[in-house]
Amino acid sequence: MPTKIGLEMYAEKEVILPFFTGHVARGLLLHIVRKLDPSVSQLLHELNVSKPYAVTPLRFKSRSRCSMGYVLDPQFPCRVDLSFLKDKVMPLFLVRKHLSQRRNPNKGD
């Protein structure tokens, strides 16, 4: 069954993000999966096969714009949606408590 997870993150400091962040979101998903289960991450990296996931570009409030992209404002959340089209990847996220722990340095969490 297709499933979607929304992540809300806070940066510790200003970060310059490119104008298009889809590849950053994909890299974030693959990094998280690699930390949870390297063998599943390897499967998701396979070339020339349809992927069992989809990501949205990062959504965030910017402080300013520069030639390299936008400056993320760390006072506001950065959001991304991760969608899973097959059930194999989703259980990795459900059993890991550290993914649901909320830490917002700007609000004292």
C-alpha cells in the first residue's frame, strides 16, 4: 500500500540550498535508509530500474536569495514528503523511534 511520511526539520544555522531541491530530498531519503538498513539502501540506488519511492522538493522559508540558491531561515521548519510505493521500505521508518523525536533548537525542544 502506498504510504507518505512528512518530515519537519530545523536547521541549526543558515544553509544555502540550491534553487531546485529535489535531488537534496532524494539524497536525504537515501542517507536515512542507509543508516537504518544499508542493504535496502543499495537496492534503492540501483540504476535503470523504477524506484519504489518518490520525494517532494524541500519546502522552506528563505531569508534571502544568492547566486547559488536560497538561504534557509533556521527559525522556520524545512519540510519534505517521502512516499513509498512498496511495503519493504516503510517498516524501517516505523520501528525507529529517533526519527520521530522532535528537536527544535529555536524553541528550546
